[in-house]
Amino acid sequence: MLERRVLVITIHDEPGAGTRAAPLTRISDLVHGYRPASVVIVLDQPAPTRAALGVVLRAHRLCSRLGLVLSVAAHSAPVRRLLAALADTEDGIRLVVHARADTAIATATALTTAA
């Protein structure tokens, strides 16, 4: 979904440990195709696995290289803390993690509108 230059991607199913490249390729294609101002990934699973977290962290690196802010919405507090701790911030673009998808989308939209 593309809303006010914010690309919202929902991950419904867990990627298998050996198939992490497929979701990341789809995310990369969407980001390059739509050229959004920012990206929100919604983890729709109650307890995402390492494979899903790996996809999010790789997407964060991709978005950082492109100068895009990536926000993530995850229900689980331990998952949110883990993502925040593991996110690479060498380039200065921090991974923004929210508990609710609507908050993540509203914040990304506000940042995009302000820019």
C-alpha cells in the first residue's frame, strides 16, 4: 500500500530460514519501483521468527543506503527491543520501532509531510 508517499508493507507469513532472499527482493523491488519517502513494515505475526527479523534488518540496511527512514510495527515488546538493539545505525539512520501499525504509519506520514 502506498499512502502519501509512505510505502506500507505487511509481512503476514513467516519466511523460511532458507527463503529470506525472496521477501527482501520483493521489498527492494517495491522500494525501487515506488520511490517512497519512507517505508513502514508491519510484522503481522504474534511472535516473528529470526527469519522475519532478518528480513526487517536487511530491509533497514537497504533503506538506509537509499536515505529512507524505515519504521517497523510489531506487537511483541521483546521483538521491538530486539529489533532496536540489532539495527545497524552506522550511517546515522535509525530504525524506528512502534507497537502499533497505525502509529507507525501516522508518524511516517507526518515525517514525510514535514520534509
